[in-house]
Amino acid sequence: FTTSLLLGTTMTISSNHWIMAWAGLEINTLAILPMISKSHHPRAIEAATKYFLTQATASALLLFSSMINAWQTGQWDITQLTNPTSCLILTSAIAMKLGLVPFHFWFPEVLQGAPLTTGLLLSTLMKFPPITLLYMTSPSLNPTVLTFMAILSTALGGWMGLNQTQIRKILAFSSISHLGWMTIIISYNPKVTLVNFYLYALMTTATFLTLNSTKASKLSTLMTTWTKAPALNAALLLTLLSLAGLPPLTGFLPKWLIIQELTKQDMA
Amino acid sequence: MAVAVVLLSGAPFHGGCCRHKVFLSLLGPLLSNSKLYSSYRRPGAEPKKKLSWQNADFSFKKSIDHLKTQLSLLTKETQDYLQGPGGHPLSQHVLEQTRVLWQFRSQEDLNKWVISSDVEIGGKSKVYIKLGRNNQAALLYGTLNTEVPRDGETKYSGYCSMRSRPAVGSFNRKKYYDWSNFNSLYLRVRGDGRPWMVNIYTDPYFSHQKDDLYSYFMFTRGGPYWEEIKIPFSKFFFSSRGRVQDNQHPVWLDKASFLTLGLTIGDKVDGPFQLEIDFIGLLNDRAHREEFAYETYDKN
């Protein structure tokens, strides 16, 4: 399944044709489903079902968008997406794939039902192909729609994560919030989006691996992990502060760059 | 839908006067009192006099009062959200080791529970609930009758149960509770020596899991003394449609949304039964380290 995930991701990020990109996304979706439902617990099956339904809908919308563009312009090139209807449908498809507001409801539930390692893959590797497609089509997309979704994602990701007691759900809302930051700048400076994504993936990987080693899935368990692995717990503290974007940690850098770029665009 | 379009479009061929007849014939079943499905009714089920939409109350004043109630509930929920998880500070959530979920001191507490018996399928058991002496407990009592209803399809009968109503927030939305800090169910009861079954129903999202139930047994001692029964959640076994499943899973309590607790008696012994319940709560028993009691080995 891991090989299939790598295959699907590679296909999507290296493709120029919409059909290849779609095929890669479908391979990714199908490969991650057995990993989510590995334990066969009813909640894990529920998470896998929710993931499949949302991702299949998003893939269908993506295909629909590319077909409209192919019908209007006669070509299937990803970077040549010019039809406005196609752009709008693609934006909603990518938002659904990533978990941007208002298509974010599935993400915390799916992450909660999946094991921690699969949650890591869902938060990092599965985000890579849609971000790549967004990067390639960013000049054609409507900045207003993207900004609207980004602001809502950042705000809702922060507010809804406030009273959570399950760590996987907290990280899901953190992911939604970070995706908001990535999306708001993609129309103006896509490279900052990529920097933000790579740093986010690095910090999230560190967080998930630490939680996996201490088997902590809820806040009360996290409160007592310092007795078992104090150094690891201290590292987790710094990683979480970095995820939050606290200077002088690394996580502050993408936020600084984004705000700087938005200031140049008279938006901040 | 397609049939309606065809019928209505065919009406002009017969003249416009027939169109309203076609319309009435389509809506006739809705307007009349006849059922749209089979008229078979299980023995014990009350005949439906009114359709469900005919029971709706369209009073304007009542709807305004209802809206005011729901808005006040929403305000309270927002205030609780600002305080912390479950309306309590985070420190309380983390340090909490016991919590009382249901205690029976007034009629309001009894109204949070629903009693039922095999009368639903045509049986003859009886069950009642009332407040005990000095309003200090709930008394669930009745008579169990295992006589099978003679409808040609039921093979077993004889059960009585008491189930909690699921918690709803404002505008009838599901309330989510996190009970993952606790590992045991704690009941203070006084029984009559009969065994009971404790059932937990976690409201699943998809309909194909609607029959899933987690159950365990509660053996009561008869006698004048109250007993405090601790049932670890690791002991609850998983069943679906009344059949214990081969693939066993522990009950997840992180999303206790529509979680309902039920107490059922069905020990196939005819006769009276009685159970007094003081309170039902949750406990974090630090001495209990078991994660799950069944099927913990690796399966092929």
C-alpha cells in the first residue's frame, strides 16, 4: 500500500495531463483506504467510508472540471486551465481533497478513526498531490474565492480546535488552519506556499512520530508522558510551539513570509 | 417523478378538465388516511390513527417559545464552549476521576429514561419505573413473562428494559461528550438477585452499523444492602442484531454523542423483578490496566 501511495503521488506531481493527475489521485485514495480501516473497528470503517465518499466526489469534480476545460479549449494540459467554470469547479475539488473550509467536516473524523501512522500519511503525503495541482493551476484560479476559503479555514481551524481533547482531532484542525495559510498566498507567490507546506509536513511528521512512540492519543495521556520520555516530551513541546508559529522557531518563518507577501498586495 | 411528468403531460390529450383528477390521484394516498405500505401490524403495536406529518403543531406562539428556548440553549452552549471541554475548565477534564452521569432524585431525572418491554412485539411482560423511597433512587419493577406471542414468526420473548434518552443540544443537535478519560462504569444499585444486561449503544454515522451494541452482564445480589458495581469498559463485548460477533472491538468513548445506556432483563425466568438504582457514573480506575478482554491475539 505504501508503494501504491508513492506511485499515485509521483504520478500526480509529475503529470501534465489531467487524466494522469486524476489517476494518481485515485490510486492514492484507494491505497490509503485499507490503511485507515486496518483495525476493522467500526469507527475505523466509518472513517474509511467517509474518506472514500469525499475523495471520490472530489475526484469526480476534478475530472468534470478538466473535461469542461477540454471541451472548451480542446486540450488537457494542467497548466492551461482557462475556462472560468472549470477553475471554479477545480477550486472546490481541491478544497474538498485538502479539507479546506467549507469542505473540512470529514477531516477530523477520518483522522480520529485512523491509527497515528496513517494519520501522519493523511496529513502530509495525501496533501502533496492536491497542493501540487493547486500550484500548477494557481495563475488561473480566482483569488477572491481562494482568499475567502483560506480566511475561513484559518479562523475555523483555530476556533474548532480549542476545546478538543483528542490529539488527532487537534492536529486535524491544525492541518486545516495551515492549509488556510498555504491557500491565501498561492495566487500571489506560490513558492511561499510550497515552503509553508514542506515545513508544515516536517513539523507534523515530528509530532505524529513522537505521539506514536508514546502511544498518546488524548490529552490526559499526554500529561503523563513526561515521566516516560522527558527529552522526547521536551522536543514535542518545541515542535508544537513551532507548529503554532511561535518565533524564533521554524514555524514562524512561513507565516512571516506570507504576511510580508500579503502586505505587498495591500491585503494585510 | 417521471411517472408524474408523463401523466401530467398526457392530461392535455384528454382535455384540461382531467388534469386536476390526475393531480388528485397522485396525491390521494397522501391526503387520505390509508397507508402507503403493507397493512400488516404486529400484535401489540398500536394502530396508527394519524400520519406523522398530521401530528405537527403549527401554532405560531408555541414556535416562538420553542425558538426562544433553543436560542437560550445555544447561548449556554457558547458560554460552556468558552470555558473548556464539556463546559468545565481543562484542568478539571484532565484531573477528573469520577463523574456522575445519571442520578434519580426527581421526576425530571426519570424523564431522561425510557422503559420498554416485549409488549412491542406482542409479549406480556410489564415494566414500570417510579421514584423510590424518599426520592433517593429509581425503582424499576415489573413482571417478566416469557410466553411467546402467537404471530407465527416470533420465537422468543420475555424482556424488559430501561434506556437513557440521548442527549441533545440546541436545535436538536447531537451532543458530543468525551468519556475517554474513564475506564469503568460505576452503578450503585440494589437488585433482587436477577441478572441484568448493561448495553451501550454508540450512535454510528452510517446506517449499516445501526444495530451494533456493546453489552456486559450485571449480577445483582438480593438483600437489603446496596451494592456498588464497577464494570470496566474493556469487558463490554460487541454484538450486532443480538448476535455476538467474531470480530471483537473495544468500545470507543471519545465520541459519546448519542451514546445511550440500557439495562435489560431477559433471563428467561417468569416472575416479578425489581431494581433500585441510586446513580450511574463513570470511574477512572487506575488499578485496572486491561485494554480489552477479548480477541487480543493476532488473527490470520
